[in-house]
Amino acid sequence: QSLSSSYFGSSKIMATFSGIFVASAIVFSFFGIIVTYAALFSSLQQTLLINSSPSQGQVLQAGEAQVTITWSLNNSYPTGTDSNYKTVNVKLCYAPVSQLDRGWRKSNNNLKKDKTCQINLVTMPYKPSNNNFTWTIHKDVPTATYFIRAYVYDSTGEVVAYGQTTDAHKKTNLFKITAITGRHITIDVCAACFSIFSIISLVGFYFVEKRKAVKSSQRK
């Protein structure tokens, strides 16, 4: 009888743990679906109107040029659309032409996996209008073709909307940034001067040693 009681007791415990495990799996799956859905780019509303100073096809030099960005709420949306907007994060994004054969820049509908916009420009509190920012292109920005995109976050830190300077196919209002190559005219001139100085020093050293050798032989 004691064995039977132990057996049935163990079965009840196992059944309880199994029930808890199944319930937990359902709950976590449910939240996973919500998180995944909330993180999809296709689920976001394009409620921001964004403009940037570079013209189509303009080439800018990294470390020197500046980009001015302005944004505001698209008033064609119903009043209250932005009631839960808290912050705006403006980013520099790779255009499709600069994503080809570069998996580390690949676009993905899941924003947690998306690598289109890797360079943060500024994060600011949300305002429906009169937003502007001037960004000096960092020296380490790679050569590529770009556009600007801004993500809107709510009070919980979730992305809820966006805006961008290009069209849906990312073909308009694109500009190019040329990276610093690491060489400069001043550096080249200095290098040439040092090379000439080295040659002159080598020749001078040769003649000094030759004269010493001649004097040494004459003394003998």
C-alpha cells in the first residue's frame, strides 16, 4: 500500500510539474509573439516627415561635411496619433546599392536583426514640429550611399513609428559619403621631405666614412 501511495504521489507531482511547464511554455510563446510582432518594421506607421540637406547623388566628405536634418509629424494622420510618442532616434542608413554582398548591412523586417541603420546621429525628446539637428559626419564613417531614417519610441521603449528621407524602395534622395583614406597632401609632402633628408644623410655618411678611411691609410 505504501508503494502504491508513493507511486500515485510521484505521479501527481510529475503531473503538476508538467502542467506548470506547459503553462509556462504557452505564456512565454504568447509574449514572444507579441515582442516579435512589435519589432517588425512592416508593423510601424510612417508618421514622420523627414528632410535632410544633401541633394540626390551629392557626395560628402567624412570628417568635414555636415548634414542638417529636420522632421515633424505628418498632419494627415488623425489627431492623437502621437499621444504615446516619447523619443525620436535619428539614424544614418545604408541604401540598397551599398548593401549588396554585404551581409553585415542586410535589411530584415525584424528590427532586432535589421542592419540597415547602424549609425546613430541623435536621440531627442519627441516634438510634433520644429525639430532639427546638424550632424558633422564622423571621420570613421565608411564610404557608402546613405539615407536618413528616424524611429519613434513610446514610454516603454518600444518602436511604434518611423519616418525616412527616401521612398519605400529606397531609391530617392540618396547621398554618398566618401571616407577618409588616411592620406593627405601635407602628409605626402612631409614623407617626401623625410625621404630626401634620409638620402642626403646616407650620402653624407658615406663620404665621411670614405674620408676617414683615406686618412687612416695615409697614416700607415
